[in-house]
Amino acid sequence: MIKIDISMPKKYEIIIEKGAFNNIVKEIKEVYKGFRLAVITDENLYGLYGEQLRFSLLKESYDLKVIVIKPGESSKSFETLINIYSQLSGFLRRNDLIAAFGGGVVGDLAGFAASTYMRGVKLIQIPTTLLSQIDSSVGGKTAINLPEAKNLVGSFYHPERVIIDPLLLKSLPDKYIIDGLGEAIKYACIKDENLFNELMASKYNINENIEELIYACLNIKKEIVEKDEKDYGLRMLLNFGHTIGHAIEQYFNYAVSHGEAVCIGMYHITKNSQRVGFTKTNTVERLTALLENYNIKYNLPLSTAEIIKFIHSDKKNNSDFINLVLLKEIGNAYIQKVPLDNLYNFINVEQERL
Ligand SMILES: NC(=O)c1ccc[n+]([C@@H]2O[C@H](COP(=O)([O-])OP(=O)(O)OC[C@H]3O[C@@H](n4cnc5c(N)ncnc54)[C@H](O)[C@@H]3O)[C@@H](O)[C@H]2O)c1
């Protein structure tokens, strides 16, 4: 078992252990002494693990409600949220617990429900995708989407514990493993050239030592979010590739996944920042070599004008500038303030590869 202590200032532990899901009751009991709990999950996970989860919790006489949502980004919506509140009402009380069992969609949605229902009930995150195990379950960001933009309504709300079982990834379709690897590449690009080189050398294997990769990524996330809980500075580095990435998700109406979109975003922003001289020569070539190493697509046909339109609607303030995360070189990211009328230079998504 690997443990990571998070202090934001709320303190909680992340547990990384193959087979932790089989001991889920023990893990829950260490941080929650109550007997009533609501599990929020999606249909795919419920089909795969619902019976085992129910059996483990009911055996311990928990008063249990399992709320099952439709899989996919479209569930991060007000409609689903209201449905969750209705199912919670009359069942869950102030001191009770919500367990989020799923990927980033379930984690963000259940986290927001936990932070708002009765002004906040306890929360445990049990992430089941690689992306949620290395990123979204830690750091306290919760959200739902509005038709206008992604993650426009949300909160910062920390769990009592994050329980990560890498064995759950065995049932995750390859497409989503690739998504998570895209986020791992993001961490390597912004903070850790060693991790970049290890990924290039294919050091990590999903069947063998994936917990080492999860640990490496979460340590970077810990280092960043502990210094900037509310995302006013350093934490923005975690958005490398996301300005273009979020716009791409909307452009394709979420038919392109978050991880794929972030990879395409990392490629274009680096290609452009290298062209204008803000990024060391050969950086985008190294990035594309690593993406190709994992068969990650990074160059879909796109319209720059359309992407810029989505970026404007996604912008969460009205200033004439936008903060872009750029690489000085691999392992070293920084925030560059760019005037909106110069955005095209950094967002051009139509050029061929360098
Ligand atoms: N809060 C944050 O800090 C943060 C950070 C990054 C991303 N996000 C959010 O995360 C979301 C994307 O999350 P995601 O990539 O985990 O996608 P997801 O939650 O949509 O899961 C992807 C698919 O995999 C299925 N699945 C999940 N675990 C499985 C398993 N173990 N076995 C089989 N199938 C499984 C799900 O049912 C779903 O169909 C986006 O909404 C994004 O905005 C949040």
C-alpha cells in the first residue's frame, strides 16, 4: 500500500493499493463512523461492480442507497444533479456520507452534490479510471457543465479519503487508459522531465507497476494544489493543454474525450509557442514522439476561428487578456498572459506539424 498525505488545509489521505476495492468497508470505516451512506456511480460501473459493492456494504448493515447515473459527460448537468438531490432527500442527513464510485464524471458530479446537499455532507472518492486516479479525484475541484461552457458551476470540496485500486483499471476500455496516459504526459511536461523520459522508455505497465505512475503523478498534483488550493496561480499549470482542449471537447460536442482533447491541446499550444520563440527548439518534436509512443492522436482537422469562439465563451472573466500555460521546455511550464487580440498566434490549430 502507498499512502499520500494531502494538506490543503483540510488533511486527508490517498490510499493506492491493488485490491483496495475488496477491502472497501475497512477503508471507509477508518474515516466514517456513521451507518448511512449513498453511493453515486454510473451504469457501466454498476454493471461490473455493483453487486460486489452492495454485498460488501449491506453485509456490514449499512443503510445504503445506490444512485446510478448514465455514463458520459452529458451527466455532468443540472438535470442529473437535481435527480440526485431528489434521491438523497429524505434519506441522507447532515453527518452522512456520499461515496463517489466512478471516473471523473461521477467524481465531479458527486463531489458537487456532496458539497451542496444540506450545505455539505461527507465525501469519499473511489476513482475508477486512470484519469481520475492520477488527477481528478485529488485537489477538491467539483463541477457540472452548463450548455455555455464546461465546469462553469462548481466548488472546492475535499473528500475524507481517496481510495485508489489500480486493479479496477483492468476493466477500463483501452480508449480511457490512453486518456489517462495523456494526463500523465501532461504532468511530465509541466513538472518532471524524468517522468517524461520514463514514459518515453515505456517504464510503466498497466498490468505491473501502474501504481508507481499513479504515485508519481499524484505527487506532482499534491505539490501544486497544496500551494494554490483555489487556483489563483501555480495550479493553473495543471491546465496545460486545457484551453484548446476544452474548446475541442465542445467543438465535437464531447464525442472527443477529455484526455484526447487535452493531448491535441498540448500539441497545438506547444507547436505555436515554439514557433513564436517562447519554447525551446525541439520541444514539440519530443512531445509528439511521446504521444506517438502511446498511439495518441494529436492532430485532428479543426477550424481555428471556431476554436477561438469556444475559448471566448469558456473564459471565466472579461479581461482583455488570457492566461495560457506554455512550456519553456519539457518539465518546465509557466503562465503567459496573452492579449486576446494576439490569441490566434498561440491557438492556430490548422498548421501542419513542424
Ligand atoms: N476535478 C478535477 O480536478 C478534474 C480534472 C481532470 C478532469 N476532470 C473531469 O473528468 C471528466 C472525465 O473523467 P474520465 O476521463 O474519468 O471519464 P468518465 O468518468 O466519463 O469515464 C469514462 C468511461 O469509462 C467508464 N468506466 C469508468 N471506470 C471504469 C472501469 N474501471 N471499468 C470499466 N469502465 C469504466 C465510465 O462508465 C465511462 O463510460 C471530465 O468531465 C473532466 O472535466 C476533472
